[in-house]
Amino acid sequence: MSHRVIPVDPFDYVVFGGTGDLARRKLLPALYQRHKDGQIPPGSRIVAVARTRREDEAFRETVRTSLQEFLPGAESDGCAVDAFLAMVSHVAVDVEADAGWQDLAAFLAGAEDRIRAFYLAVGPDLFGKICTGIGRHRLVTANTRLVIEKPIGSSLATARAVNEAVGSVFAEDQIFRIDHYLGKETVQNLMVLRFGNSLYEPLWNSAHIDHVQITVAESIGVGSRAGYYDSAGALRDMVQNHILQLLCLIAMEPPDSLDANSVRDEKLKVLRALKPIGEDEIDVCTVRGQYRAGASEGGAVVAYGDEIARSESATETFVAIRSEICNWRWAGVPFYLRTGKRLASRVSEIVVAFKAIPHSIFPKGSGVIHSNRLVLRLQPDEGVKQWIMIKDPGLGGMRLRHVPLDMSFATSFQARNPDAYERLLLDVIRGNQTLFMRRDEVEAAWAWIDPILEAWERSGAAPRPYTAGTWGPSAAIALIERDGRNWHEDSG
Ligand code: NAP
């Protein structure tokens, strides 16, 4: 894997929440890596905005510590870190108290011609106030972009309110709604597999595909994000954004080009074609779960309610959904979605299961003929496996085996696997919105999610318990087995 430097002009990256967890774990390490690769031109500036004032030097030392903590040892070596820290500064702005804006305006003054990106790595309750402050202090230039993180709302109505608030200051072509899943290598590869090969596209429809599975499983619990997570739950936290975005890329029609609006127009059509799941189908098409005490990551772990010190919580930490897309290409093909915390292992993958062969010519005793599967692994070990039937080599008659053609990116391409944020942060500077969500996409996703939330709310049923370290409630297994199918297990 080689990294290419696509020249960009010097820029200013202003990170609101630049001292927070997201900035420390992801944004600053990603910018550092691109700087080390030579992708960030001299003269560029990274400004961490936060409420609490810090001395510049002390702040830079905390960035150094973060790089050491969140990058593999050899990546954060002395000289490269010093050069990176020289472009990092801190400005204190308390957006709630409306203080410090003049300092930020003074910092940016005189650099109106360069590309300027505002990254809002803060809670969504501050998005509106920050945009208003940016507008009022005339910090929006012709070359300004705004990046916002999930969660964009917690329902269609609240998402609209967020979009209205940011849209009152920034034009849609300046707004970059980030979903870091779209920056992952395998997700990019999904588009190349589909549209860079003539092999798959003729088969990519209900005539040849039996079903699709999307799994985003985490082995960790809620960690330090308990407050947010308990108010959100797995459906809002994972399905509304990451999983539906993956579903769109699998199911969309071929766009005319990789141009942002061509791709986003096609994704939007998929979201609008999702079959609504209402009250009458909620029990057969969805499963909510919440973990109980068990064993995970090599040790005993407590139940979700104990972990967040709110034993009465009815928030789901697991969800499985049987969804369908109502159009000619996908009619009758189920898309099974599942995600959860404290599951048996950390794995994110897309499984495209092809239909069984119509007739076997092989004698009894040759072995079971399994259907072909294309498995795209997003994490860990990003890669692609195409499961096929082959003859077991050697004499002794026809013996059939199901084996993967296996391409692991780490072993096939001897280079560092970049974090998704590295690509996305620089796409913002390049003004490329292809991997970012448009307003109508976000709202269409909520329009499908809202009725599920409402039906759950009306049913009043508690989430089904599952033991931490397993694959979720048994009802999630029943959800797919009722259709005569199984969740994919990688035996290769
Ligand atoms: P965090 O660790 O709590 O950091 C919050 C940041 O916002 C701090 O830098 C804080 O500055 C700043 N801030 C808070 N109130 C402010 C105010 N009134 N004026 C100016 N700055 C203020 O939060 P986080 O985990 O980084 O998350 C940030 C956002 O990203 C959230 O919306 C979260 O849902 C989203 N997100 C986070 C992750 C993740 O992995 N952490 C992943 C995806 C999305 P002080 O330190 O000075 O208070």
C-alpha cells in the first residue's frame, strides 16, 4: 500500500473541541500522519479551540503525549513530532459564555484567502452556537468548510434542526458531515470491486444474490461515553449512520462518476426505497438487546446497567434488523443488519451471499456445496474474501471444499494502513464531498429509523438480555434462521 501526496495549498484547520477525546485519539494523530507523509504544506496551521485556556507550550506537550499514546511507537518519532507541533496552537473560546471569539478572529485575520476548515468535535448541542459565532464574527470566507460529527440529531425533527442551524451560516457545498466508516479502505474497495470489475455487477441483483449481512460488532462496553450512549442506544449510534451508509454503497445503482452528488444521489434513492418497519412488523423484523454480566476481552465484565450505574436503563446495546429495499434490483433480498457492544469479538464486515447452484452434478459423498460468499472485512484485518467451491486436491475421487480467495490488505500490501480520518480530513481541504453525507441522506435515514424507535417505544418491551461475550440475544439468531439462513461465521 503506498500513500500518494496530492498537493494542496496551505490551510488553517480550526478544531472546536481540539482538546477532547475525539481530537486526541483520532484527529490530531491523523493530521500528524499526513504531515509526516508530506501532505500538509508548510505554513498550514492547526488550531485547537476549547473552553478552558491552556498555555500553548503546555498544550503542545499534551498533543505529544496523545500522539505517543494513540500511535504505534515508531510512528511518533521525535523530529517529525516537533515539526508537527510547530504548526499546532490553542485558542480558548467558550461558545456558551460567548467569550474568546475575538481571539480566534485575531488569529485567523489576514489569512482570508487560504482554505479554512472548522471541525466541530464537540457535542451537537453546541453546533448551532458555534455556527452562529462563526457567522457573527465574519469568519466564513469563500474557501471555508465546516465538518460536523455524528450524532446529527436523535430523530428526524432534531436532525432537521441541526441542519437548519448549520445551514443558516454555511451553504450545503461547504458542509462535510463525516461518517468515518466511509473513509475506510475496504469501503472504498467496495466501490472498486463493484464498479472497477465487470465480474460482479451483472450478478449484483435479486436474481443472483440471496441476501446480504452487515455486522458491526464491538467487544468493548460503553467506556467513557456512557452519558451519550445511554441517551442514544445502538440503533441511533450505529445503524442510522454507519450501517445504513454501508447498505447504501452495496445497494446503490452505479453512479455516473465518483463525483460527490452522483454518488450521493444514488445513495439517497436506496434510503428512500427502504421498506418501512412499522408496529405490525417490529417483532419479526427487529431485535433489541442489552448485555448482562459475562466475560469479554479475557475478563469478567458487569452488566450494562451496572457499568453505567443506571440499573433501570432500557437502552439497547444490541440491535438486529431484517430490512428490505423496495426496487427492481433488490426486491425479495433481505439485508440483515446487526450491531452491538460486548459481543463475542470485534468485527465489522459485509457479507454478500450468492444463491445456491440450481442443480448438483456431483455424486453423493462429494461434500456439501455451499453458496458463494463475498466478505468485505472492515475491521480488524481489513480485506476481501471470495468464498468459492473447489476440488480438494489429490486422488481419491471428487471431494468438494468451500475455501476463501483471501486478500488481506496488511499482508498483500506492505505498508501502514491509514486511519479513515487521514483520508477524510484531507478530503475536506480538497473540497471533495464524495465520502460525506448530504443533508437529504441524513434526513432520509432518520425517516426510516424514527418509526422503529416509535414502535419500540409504544410496545414498551424491555430489551432482551444477552450475556456479555456472546453474539447477542437468541432472538437475533432466530431472526435470520426463520428465513432458513445463518449469520456468517468465518471458518477460513
Ligand atoms: P469530549 O472529550 O468531552 O471533548 C469535548 C471538547 O469540547 C473539549 O475540547 C471541550 O473543551 C470542548 N468544549 C466543551 N464545551 C465547550 C464550550 N462551551 N466552548 C468551547 N469548547 C467546549 O468529547 P469527545 O468525545 O471528543 O466528542 C466530541 C463530539 O464528537 C461529540 O459530539 C461526540 O459524540 C462526537 N464523537 C466522538 C467520538 C469519540 O470517539 N470520542 C466518536 C464519534 C463522534 P474543554 O476541555 O476546555 O472543556
